[in-house]
Amino acid sequence: MFNSSSRRPRALALTGLAAASALVLAACGGSDDNAEGPTANDDGVTTLSVGASPVPHAEILDFVSQELAADAGLEIEVVEFDDFQLPNRQMDEGTLDANYFQHVPFLEQQIEDHGYEISHGEGVHIEPYAMFTSQHDSADDITEGATIGITSDAGNQPRALMLLEEAGLLEDIDGESAALTLTEEQNPMGLEFEENPPEILAQVVDDPSIDAAIINGNYFLQAGLNVDDAIVVEEAEDSPYANVLAWNSSADDNEAIQQLDELLHSEEVATYIEENWPEGEIIPAGQSGATDGDDADQQ
């Protein structure tokens, strides 16, 4: 209980998420507006503007900027987003050169609604989903008719429902399941669901009308929670939810973007993640056995 080497790009058509505040890690230069992406300045340095969630994505990019980017001829400007509605849209409009905030299943969900041409690299890290409560000591204490706080994001809701299945509270959940249309067979305990934008789910944990809330790793970290506070934590082994670097497909051959993708997959970044999130709140994708989205639709 809780108290108060180059990688081949994958091309996708999609959209994105959130309201932004700029965090400038390096402010020299800027990206070109041409279709091939940013180019180097007279000093041979390329500046990349990258959209990211504050935790852990911006922090990881901050480490790359301070420790690795200069030797690769890069400067990184990070634009932080508090929700997920803007990064892909701004990249499509040419405001961003790349973004780092999302996993491939989210991209695939967005394909249904938008026509962006976006490519992505392999998975960098996993942020496990976890269930938090101020009302109960374990998932076994959750009774029939309990109310669960869950994301309103259709691309991530099946993942949250699968965590409830893992806890023994739901049955027969698949990638198309939705909280408000579960059958009696899938929801034998008659659980009630309160949908909320993912960025505010941590705020409902203390609500006495909510028995538990399922929160993504970046958001529970921002709220000061960790996996030790959770009553159920998602298994990371073979997870399809590794977060990836994404960019416009027109920049697939851009050397600077591919260099950044390489740096995000470096041993230095994996070590940084392990040292800063030692309890497993954030896990390097290569160590989780996570899939990297190779089977995603390509356009």
C-alpha cells in the first residue's frame, strides 16, 4: 500500500501527444527545413531538436547531451511535453527533428487516426506499468465492484487491463480490449473503471472512491512514486512496449539522427539507466528481452 551500429529505421504513419515547455540543453544552431533533416554548421556540429517526456526521456537525453553528444558532432535541444498530443504533430510540422517518448504499439494505434510518415529505431528502455493504492495492502484485497483508475488513452488501455489480468482481477484480455466494453466473462468481479488522462492518474491514488490506479512508469516517477510503492508491477520480459526514438521518414538517411539513435543504445546509456533507476522503474530494453517493433507495419 502506498501512503499519501546503425539500426534500420521502421517507417510508420502516425500521430502524437501533449503541451510543451522547452528545456534547452544546447542552444547553438538549428535544424534545416529541407526534407533530409538537420545538417551540420560550419564547425561540423549538427543541432537536433528532440521532443521528450520529462521523466525519464529528457533526463536520458540530458545525459547523452552532456557526456556523449560532443564526440559524435551533435548538440541536443530537448523540448519537454507533459502529455502526448503534440510531439509527433510538431515533428510532422518541422518544429522537431525527432522525438523520444513513445512505444511502437502507441504508434500503431495512431496510424488509425493520422497520416504522418514517421520512422523509429529499436527499443531503448521499458517503463513498466504498475498498480498503486492507498486503500489496500495487496491486489488480493480488491473486492467485487471495486473502482479502478485507468488511462483514457486507447493505445495504452489494453496494457493496463492486462496488468489487472496478471493480478487475477480480469480474464481473457487482448490487445483490442477496452475498459468500458468488457464482457461479464472478462470482468467477473464487476470492476468499475474511471478513465483519466494518463498524466493525472497519480493524483487519484489518494481519492477514497478509487480502490487502485494503474500508472505508467514515467508518470509515477514524476509523482515521486516507485515500484516499491506498487501492489502489482508489469513484467518487462519480452515486453512490446520499449520506448523508441522516432523521426520523419524523409530523414531516414540523416546521419545525425542515426548517430543519436546509436548513442541511445550505447553501453553508457544502459549503465546510466541502471544506476539511476536501480529498482527497475526504468529498464534498458536490451536487458528486458523486449521486442523492438520489427514487426510493425511499414509505410
